[in-house]
Amino acid sequence: MGATAILLLSCPDQKGIVAEIASFIYQYDGNIVHSDQHTDFETNTFFMRIEWELDGFRIPREKIGQAFGFIADKFQMDWRLVFSDEVPRVAIMVSKFDHCLYDLLLKWQSREILMDIPLIISNHEDLRPVAEYYRIPFFVFPVTAETKKEVEQEEIRLLRQHNVDTVVLARYMQVLSSDFIRVYPNQIINIHHSFLPAFVGAKPYHQAYARGVKLIGATSHYVTEELDNGPIIVQDVIAVSHRDSVDDMINKGKEVEKRVLSRAVKLHVEHKVLVFHNKTVVFD
């Protein structure tokens, strides 16, 4: 399939929305290839993701948004239009743990996740050989309380220089400031173990082992100014038992962390996530 247009929208629910959008696409000889919708009855909000082929569509891509604006205004839509052949540019930020980084790079290399990775940023040198193996520029910015603001401004400058539109925290063990987060609203994806808010601290798996937990998991979410409380994209769990040692639990935790993060990144770059208040609508 050639390039497609992807329209994501939310608006107050009412009759005629789907018909109007479908009629707009049909009127200009568009062929719909995917369509998904959801209604939140508690807030009376309608959500939709619709995708159609650009080949044969009689409006040039640079004018589709302008042409659709009349319908958007009519239904008071919050909407965005993207195109499948515009590959997202994703920067990865990482510290010393390598499992999430390796998983993302393998899925990028095999084109399982279609994205460009123009750079990797770290606060440690440890994973430079990984970046060099994949021939991705690697930048190190040691962070201290005294230098944090200055370092983040330099990182933002670098991200802008490389036209980055998405930032993935692949076990980046630094808390981003509000100033950094505001530059990339709903464009920074993080991963953490799902024990939170329980078992806070440096050794959550040791605490979980001591309590005899039977499930461990991971959460991938957009980063907001409220730490670890941003809109959730993907969660998953894996079973553990009394037979699992702390090391077994840590390894299982790594497995579910990388699985959840890569799924979240894939959904994001395929434009299948809509943020609404502090939660998400994730389309199939």
C-alpha cells in the first residue's frame, strides 16, 4: 500500500460525525483502508482514527487540512492529520540498563517499528559501544543537581537540531524537569515497573520478593509534570512464584519492561494513541 492520510480526532458526540467524514473522503475519491472509533459515554466524547489512501485522492496533501477544517469547526473537533510516509524521528535516552535499548534497536533495525533514530542521549558512557555498533550518534551529558538546568537546555537544543519529535526514556534514570516536558507534551514515553506506588526506591524487586508477590508488571506512559502519573499507553504483567529468586524476578521484570515499551513506541509512531485528559484511547 502506498502513502496514506491518517486523521485522529475527538469531539462532543453527536449524530452524523462518521457520515460527514466518510462523505468527505468519498467526495474526493479517497479509499478508506482503516477506521476505528470509540465513544466515552461518561464525558459524551467521540474518538476516531481513520486512514485513507492518498493515491487518487483529489486534494493535494498540503491542502487536506484546510479542506477538512470546515467539518472540524462544525463538530468542534480536536484533531490532527498525519501521513504514513512521514517517518517519526525518535531520540532514545538511556542510563546504564541496556535491555530496553537493545529491544528498540532490534525492532528498528528489522523495521518492525518504523522510525528514524538520529541520536541516543545518556548520562553515562556505559552504552556507547551499543550505539556505535548500530552507527547511531551517542551523546553523554552527566547530570548533577547544580548542572541539571543547563544540561537539559543543551539536550533540548540537540533534539531540535536533529528535528526530533518523540523522546523515549529507555530506563533513563533521571527525572526530567517541567521545562523539558513542556517542550514535548505527550511526546515523551517512559517505562517503569508496575509496583508503583508501592515498593518505592532503588530495589523494588527485592521488596516485592520479600512480600511474596505473584505478579510483576510494567507500565509505559507519556511523561507529565506529575512523576510517573502520565497517560498510560500500555501495561502488561508476568506471573512469578515462590520458586523465583530475586534475580529471576529482575529478569522477568526486564522482559516485561522491554515488551511494554516497544509496544508503546510502536503504537505512538503509528499514530494510534489519542490523549484525553489524563488517559489514552488506543486504537487497534
